[in-house]
Amino acid sequence: MDETDVVEVDDMQCDVCAERKFQEREGYYYCIECGTKKEQLRAVEINAEDTFNETKNHTTVRTIKQPQVKTEDNEITSWEFYNFVLRGFMQELLDLGAKPELKLMTLQVWAAYLGRMEVAFCKSNVMGLPKLNVRSLPRDARIIYNHQQAKRKRERLDKSNLDDERSKWRQWRKTKRKLDATVCSKKDAATESTAGQSIRLQWSYRARKTLKRHMALKHLDKHSVDSTGSMRCHGLRPKAKNLGHCDRNIFLLNINKLYVVLAIALNMIGDDLQLTDLLRLIDEEHLTSRYLLKYVPEDVAVRSKTLIKELQLGHQVDKCSYEFLRTQVGYMSRFIDLTEFQTPDLTTLTQRYVRELSLPPAVAEYVCRLMDFHRPEFRRLWDTWTYPRYEARVMAYIVYVMKLLFGLDDVKEQKISETAAEVNERLQKLQQEDTDGEEAPASLFVFGEWMHFVELRKILVSHYNQSFAQRFGVANHLERQLDDILIKERKQEEHDKSFTELEMTPAMRQSENMRHTFESLLKEKYGEGSAEMTAKDHIEFQASMTPALSYFKRLLMHASRAEGEDMSVKIPEYMWVEHSERQLDPFMAKTKDLADYLAKHQVKLCVQELACQEDYQRVGMFQFFPKLDQKSSEFRANCDITGDEWIQELRKKEKRPVFKFRQPVAIYGARYKAFERAARRQKMEEDNPFWKIYKTPKVHVKLNDEEISLDELSSLQTFDEAHMDPLSIPLNMPRRRFNSRSSLTDSELIEPKEEDEMQNMKQMLNVSNFDIWLLHGHMHKLPQMHQRELRTLFPCSFRWLLETCAATIGVCWSVLYEQLLVLEVVLHHGIEDWSNHKDNLRFKYNNPNKDINMMTKIYRDMW
């Protein structure tokens, strides 16, 4: 492309992609981005005679503006209208920080969708006009093909039998008007045929295939020629219940389809905005149908009410759920032949979610190490076009790490939090007494304090943001909900008033009268209008990738200013603590720095590992049994049976349980085990001298005059460094001493007299032994009733964390728990013992427990 032919005109942009640079070709200007011709620009040759300058003998090119003709016939189709709205939504995402590549990718996805519907970008379309589908609007047929739709007339009572003289005069005038209309139609028939000629309706391939079920193709051709709508035998727009699943969802163009196009485009360019982030922007009305008029041209916005009525926008709901949008993305990707989805940057996504939850960065590092150990593949079980749950999988990793570090069984995390708070108090006291100016280690992360912080943060932010309250399930006062509605209505009213030439309809007048009535009632009751009421205690939040963190910082900033004294809520002092700056190293077996600092002040750190609570040590598994299909069953009546025998047989029949909890005790039969692959391999290698299989030796260690097997000790529990006597077996880890109560050595035994004196010089710290409770099962197609029953079995702390993390990304807790089950089942049951396979990762396929083995196969396919 020659740069000399590219020009940029002020206050002039492309109607399709909003590009400001145009390229000149043969006197016309075309957009350099999408190639659309700009009718308002022309190239004019200027020579020396026109400028009265004899020194200039060469020609130059300048750009002139051609005024756009504004006529009442300048109407746009539904596809053109949604094209303007899609461009506006895309620009909103670019302003919010999306990648610049979103512009071109959105155009490609939108072009692919219109091409498959045979509306545009279709090579087989000879006439060049958009073809209609089964969900097309009558407005499109009228604008493109000049086909009118016959108006329905209400049936009135026949009053011919009445003897009233006035009814006879009324009947006579009606007949006279019909005669006059037929005479005028004959005179103007020639002029109408020449003025606006109708074209035969062109149907897409899929539309003809669908309409063929309702009528013959020859009869459909007659309807296509009928431009006046006189044939009322069939409707050319079948009802939704009579259409297939694809026709009902894909060919219906609405606001939700624009969200689907943007979601696919964001995934294709690898943007940080995920599907759940797009849903949150829709809920917060950063992308909404309230302000559609600012996206369309001014001459179209003047007649917006008629346009909205004919496009049936009043029947649409611009807000949708996560499952609905995810399903629609799958349908769209299959429709446009999308190969596969792009996996986002999981590391960046993890760090963002950790910041959103105000957790220390060590959690993100732990999650990244787990991901590098066995990288998620996001396999699809049933099809290749289902959108993977990227956000839920990353959040499941965070929940899994918190479960490892704190247990989350309602007992372990409380004990850990109590000792961590005591360590923080000791550090703060030592730092105040320290005169050397030595920097003390960072405070420990306290899980209990963090829970109170996050819960109160949800309440404070929900008080000023209604969409945030709905997402986290916080019940606001009715006054706050009313204020939120009034603010949105006032913004929409100001937006509509910006179009001065907007036509006034009866519906608009009725809405305006209702506003005035409502304002007068508020002034009578409270003495002030809605504007004064909402302006008192209202805080405006900007769109953010981390809403909970950013919105709360906005509240803290507002509270620190002078106007913060008028806030209706008071922020406690402990809400100013930065929990993300606290450390988690002592809970990950990294206590050297903390122990050295305390040792300098004659304080000894004693670390104790806590096991899982006995009630949750072995929870088991849950299973859902769907009811059998009664239609396929065969029933035969026994006429010879007696009443007692019939009652006895009914008692013998056991009802099939619908939902039950049990222990995974099912095992394989002897016949299945005889042909097991692992058993055959072991039998083949028995005589191989290079493949000797030995049993793991059981070694006993004498601790406190008691012999304890090494198999019963945890992985982090080792020995005192003061005792360096070599053992008879090699150790995988260096010998450390965490001073647990179960392994006190003789050097730590003190006299009873000195026990009280040394008690103040010790500091206990409880940590988790990384042994967690497991409750596994199949979450696929589990009804809501049984999900509520399953929720009651969770510990309170785990239930709170699961629901908080699920609400943070905007999904249901069952979706997040299913992804957590994928991690727990694969990591705990699908991998061989890591101590025997250090340099490689070996999957386990021959678990003798049938329940665990079958469940592992299912969740491994979802990895």
C-alpha cells in the first residue's frame, strides 16, 4: 500500500469499523481496515488554471466531503443495526483495556457468522442481497425485498340484523369507502409498480430445509412472490417451539449474540478478559442495551422507538447467566467451524485471582508449581466445541492449596489461626522492644482474620454496588436497591434527552408522566426528590479486572477524605490491614528465618503438625442414581395372584436410592483380576534379574523409649539436628526437627522447676500435615435438590471458601467443586507413589478399588 494514497480526514470515520484512514482508488476512498467504500468522500483533480497559479502546472488531489442525504427512507436492516451496536460494544471493551487485536478478530468472527447465515460475505449469493432465515424479521423483508406484511384486523360483531338506522348508515359509509379505495388502486396501479417493485424473497439453504417441513417448496415459492401478504395460509416465521435447537438459538439475532461474538474474539486473541469477566461487565451495565442510541447514526436514532419496536428489542433480556453464555459460545463455535479455543495465560490469571482474594503471593507461586507439575489440558468429554472452564479450574487450584495449608475441617484452621495470631503478637512485642533497629519478619497469615476481612469487605462494597451484592448474595436494604434503580433510570433519561429531535410516542409520554408522579410522591413523603436522595451517599465505581479489591480501595480512599464523615457505614480499623503482605512460608516448612529471629531474642519456635479431624478423616463418596425410564419398561398383569402374595412381593422389592453417600468399598471380581494387565506384567518379570521387585522394608525408630514405624510418621516429621547418628536406611529429605509433641528428645526434657521459667521462652506454631479430607463423587447432572443435600456435608469453613471463590468469578459453587474434584481425584488417586518415581510422572490405571478406579478414569478424561 502506497502511503501517499492514504489520507486521514477530521470528523470522518468508517461506518463499519470506525477507522479514520482511507485509501484512494479511482477517485473513491476505501477503508484500509475493512475495505468499505466511503460515499461521503471524493477525489477531485486540481490544475493550474483552476487555482490561477501559472507556476503550478501539475495536478494535485484533495479530499472533499459529500453531504449525506437524510431522508425518511434511509432505513437500516436488523443486521446493520446490530453491526453498529457490536462496534460500540467492541469500542467499550477497548476503552476498558482489551488488546487492540480485538477489533480485527471481532470483525472476522462477525463476518464468519453472517457468511454462514448467507447474509453477507457469501460467494454463492448471485443477487448480492441478504437471504432470509427462519427467524428473520418482517422489517428486513420490507426493506430489502419490498414485501409488506398484511395487518391483522380484529373481528367485530355482525350488526346487520339490527334495525337501528345509525347502524345502517355506518354500513353504507363503510361500503362506499371500499369502493373508492378500489377505484384509486386501479388508477395508481401503474405508478406503484414503477415506483417500488417487489423482489422475490430469497431464502437461505437452512431456511428452505426447515420451511419444507411446514409446506411444499412450490407453495413456498408462491409465498415468496406474494409481496402484499394476501396469502394467509402459512406463516413464514414459524414459532420457536416448532423449530429445531440450532434454528431456535443460532439464527435468532439479538443482543446476546453480540456477547457471544465478543467472547469468542476475546478468547482467540488471548486477552486477559475472560468469559466470566465479560459477564460481570454485562451485570454492571458497562455493556447494556440501555444506551443503544449512541451507537447508531443520528438519522437512525431519531426514529429509534419505531426501530426498537420493529426489531422486537423489548422482548429481549440483555443479561444472561454463565451457563447460558457458555453454551451459546459452544453453539456459535460449532456453527462457524471454529477449530479449538485458545488456553489463556494461567499464571497471569492465577495472580489476578490471588490479588482479588487479598491472599499472599506465595499462594500463586504454590499454584504455579502444581500446574507445572502436571499441566492442565482442558479436555472435552463429549464434543470439541464446548468452552472449557478455564476460570473455574484456576480458582479450584487456589481452593486446593488453601485446603492443603489449613485443612478446612472447622478444627485445624482454628488451631492454626490461634497460634499464628500469638506469633504475630510476639513479633510485634519484640519489635517494639528491639533497640538495634533490626527488621523483623513479616507477620504470619491468619486464616480466621482473613475470613472476617473478606466477609465484611463483601458487605461494605455491596452497600454501594447492587450488582456486587447480587453476585455475592448479600441482602441490601430496600432503600439502597431503590436508589440503584433511580440512578440507572436517570442516566437513561439523560441519554435519551441528548437526541433533541427524538420523536415523541405515547409510550414515552406515559413514561414521563409516571416519572413526574413518582418524583412528586417522593417530595411529599421525604421532602426531596430522587436526585437529592441518591446524591447524598453514592459512590461511582469504575470498571476493573479486580472489582472487590479496587472497589474496596475506592471506599477506603473516600473514607479517608473529609466527605467520608458523611458515609452511612463506618469502616473498622482492622479492615485497613493488608493481608496480602503477610507471609505463608512457615506453613510451607520454611521456618528458618522466623526461628532465627526468635532465637536472637531467646525465644524458641516449636512447630507442631496437626492431622485431619477424625470426623472428616474418611468421608467417602456420593453417587446419584437417575430414575429408570418407565416408557421402556414392560408390565404384565398377573390375574391369578392373591392379595397377600401381592403385598408380600411389594415388600420384597427395594426401592432404588436416588442419592446416597457411602464408602468406596467396591472391588473387582476374581475373574477380572486374573486377566489384569499389571498382574500379567508382574508375573512376566519375576524371573528377570534386571527387574527385581522387592517389598518396601519396614523400619522402626526409637523415640521416647518407644519404637515407631517410619510409615506412621508424616513426610515433614524428622529428627533433631543435634543427633547426627547415621541411620540404617537412606532418607529422602535432610533430617530436620520441627519439635512436635510426639517426638520430643532427651535434650528437650527439662526439670519441673525450670518448666515455668522456660514456658515464656517458647512459642508454639501449628501447621498442617498436608493430609486433607476427601469427599468425591460425580457432579455431572446432579439436581439442585441433591446439591443442597451435598452442601450440608461440607465443613463450614470450606463451604464459605468455596462459595466465596465461586462468587468471585461469577459461577455456581457446584461448577467450582467439580473442577476441585478433578484435581483431587487425579492427584490423589490417579498418580503412582511419588516417592518411588522421582524423575518421572507415572499414572495409576490399576487401582484394585473399583469405585476409585472408575471415578479416576472419568476425571482423568476431564483434566
